[in-house]
Amino acid sequence: MKKKQKRNYTYRSMRDERQYGPYWYSGLWNILRPILVGAASLVVVIGLLLTVWNKVYDAYLAPADVNDPTEMAFSVESGQSLTRVANNLESAGLIRNRTVFKYYCDFAGMGQKIQSGNYRLNKTMTMQEIADQLTRGDGNPLVRNITLIPGWTIEEFADKLVQDGVLQSKDEFLQLCRTGEAFQDYYYIADVLATKNVSQRKYVLEGYLSPNTYEVYTDASAEDILRKLLSQTERAFPADAQEQAAEMGYTMDQIITLASLIEKEAKNADFAKVSAVFHNRLKQGMKLQSDVTIHYITGVRKMSLADSDLAVSSPYNTYQNAGLPLGPVCNPSAEAISAALYPDETYLAENYLYFCAKDPESGELYFSRTLQEHEQAVSIYAPLWKEYDQSRGIQ
């Protein structure tokens, strides 16, 4: 009975296999076949893409010569277009295709960032590496900062520009400042050139170079630098300042001249008080007797002036000449200009006419109403002035 059942089982299994085939294997194949076909197709496509990419890369994107690391000098001139730069790179053999380089820079947003300069490139660099280098610059700055300190004269500023390597020589700079003729398009310089005895001024532009820190191109000329500073003067002396000057009966040039004396005579805290003293003396027709005008003539800053200093013949000498000096004796700050326009009202009303230095190191001033009070103060502080001059080797 058991054997019969076994034979029947075997017979049915064979019959089912002949009739239906290996159904479990067939089902698995039906699932795997499209996957395998898709994978094979993907491999073929990837292979084709890699082949195309390699050909494109080798033809257009690869370094020009991976076996030649020799550095080459390459320059980008100021104002050169991206097209010109790309053409020059291809001509130098540094890139494979100028059009592709140009499109790459445009797409990557580098087209407007390429900087002028002198570069060291080589043929092993990729197109991207070259583009990155040209947008970073050659390591030499395109601009630099220059600073004009309030109270500096034109000669002091010129010396600083040469010292810092901004200018190779100060000769052209000083000559432009001396005549001022190249800057007549600035109305206030044209006004100065029209004043009486302008030819006797040491520098026509003295007083009109507004103290500040400026950013200038590294290849800026002396005239470029001067125009940068003169443009700032209009902001330091706006329309309301001109109206105030006119109301007081002064020109812009006279206010800047007065401001230059204030700048050199005092610290900021005393600007308005010194201004009041000068205004009071001008109203009474007194000589200003400002030591800083002597300093400007001699080029030596002495606290204790000798009779020979006071007697020097110059239209800047306010010990010899009444009124304001011929022109500014330095380049004053906006604060000094404001003080010249708005003197201390209390010192004006109380008619302060004198001041002198107390401690030369601190710059503190002593103010007096009368000559007697002033002479008494001078007798007290004059020994300190002489000691200060001696400590600096000035006789």
C-alpha cells in the first residue's frame, strides 16, 4: 500500500513538471530579467558617457600639459575683457580652448572678478585652478590706504607718501600743490587763484587737502591722489558753512586759513576758545601774533621764539602783518573749521584776547583777557618752553 502511494506521488510530480515546467525558476527569471537588462543598458550608457567625457575633458578641460610644470609669466592689464584674457591664455598655451574657458568663467560668476596683475602660471594647472588664481589676484593689492593727519602741512604729507612708497618722488606732488593750476575745475581753488598775491603763497593747495583716510589705487598718480583729497573738501565745507562764513563777512579761504591756525595752536577741547581769541583780535585790528605762522615760514616748531624769528619777512608772519596770514599754514580738520565758524560765545562776550601754552607736552592753554595777565602767565610758563626746546635739540 505504501509503495503504491509512492509511485502515484512520483507520477504526479513528473506529470506536473512536464505540464507546467519549473514554475518557481521561471517566476524568478521573469523578475530578474528586466533588472539585468536595465543594469546592462546602464553600464553601456555610463561607458559611453565616460568615453565622451574623457574625450571632452582631454580636448577642452584638461591641463594643457601635465608633464610641463615650468612657471610662465602671465599679465592681465587693467580694463582687459574676459575675452582678451581667454585669448591670451590660449596663445600662451596655458589652456586648451579659450571659448570653453570664457563660458566656464561666465557660468561660475568669475567673469567680472578677474583682477589685473602679474601672475606665475604653469601648464599643469587646470582651467578651474587658473580661473581661481586670476580672480584671487597676484598677491599685490590693487588699492592701498593713505592717511592725512589733521594739522599736517603739504610737505609733511608728501614726505609720508614717499616714505610709504605711494610716490617715488615728492617733486611732482609739491609742484602741483604749489601752483594749483591743474585743479581750477574745483571752484574753491579757482577762487584762491583769483585772490591777491596768490603767487606769494607757499602752496596754493595748502589747507584744501581734507584730512582723512583714503583708499587709492596702487598705481595712482600724484594728481589722482590730490583730486581724491580735494573732492572731500567740498564735504568738509558744505553749503551751510559757506552761508555762515558769508554772514560773518569771511570767504571760504579766510575761514580755512583761520581754521589752520586753530588746528596748530590748540587741542580739540580748546578750538572754540582759541577761535574766539582770534576773532576778538581781528575785530579790534590787533595782530594775531600766532607762533604757528612763524613755524610755517621757518619749518621749525619752537615753543620759545627768538626776536630773529619774529622779525622774519613774510606775508605769513602775523607778528609783522595785521589780519590773517596770506593763506592756510596746514590742512585743518572739520572740527577746526567748525570752530572758526562758531567761536566760543562766552570767550567772545568776555573779550579774551590772549592765550599761551602751559605744559608743552599736554598742549593745555592759559587764556587771558588783558595784556598784564598774559605777560604774567608768560613769565611763569616761558621756562618750560625753553626746557622743551632744549630737550628736542632746538636752540
